[in-house]
Amino acid sequence: MDIVKGTVLIRYMNKDSKSEGEIPFLISENMDIYRMYRKEHGDINDPYFTQFEKQEVEVEGEIQESNFFLVERLTKINLDNRANDLKNNEKDLY
């Protein structure tokens, strides 16, 4: 199972075609781009991903050919905890 942290972005693509619609992408911390989808829905117009748009997340699933990511679990990362960890680490530096 692959686990990747990053930010979810949803883009409207393929205007005036059969595959027109909103498509969720994951921009990883390493700046890799994955096109996410769930097995039961596909990658176009899946309302599940909209709650995570512009949020930092951890995605578990299977990275496939052409940078498709079959999502089995998606978890929002709590940035408040991350900010507190950074403050604590800064204290250790001085």
C-alpha cells in the first residue's frame, strides 16, 4: 500500500467532451501530481473529494500507471498539531 502526504486540488477539465467535469488531484510534498479516484466512483465529479480541497492530507491506496492514485483512505492532516511540533522543535535549537 502506498502512503503519500500532500494537498488536494480539484480542477474542472475537458470542457465540451464526454469526460468533462471536476477531477481531484493530489500534489505531494515532493511536488508529484496524482490524479485520484475511488474504485466505486471513478475520477470525474466525485463529491467525496470536495471536502478536502486545498487541505493537507495523507492518502493511502495504490499508485498506478500514468500517476493515477486509487484511494482507499484519505485523512486530513491537523495543521495545529504540526505548528505546535515546529514550535517545540525551534525551542530545541536554541
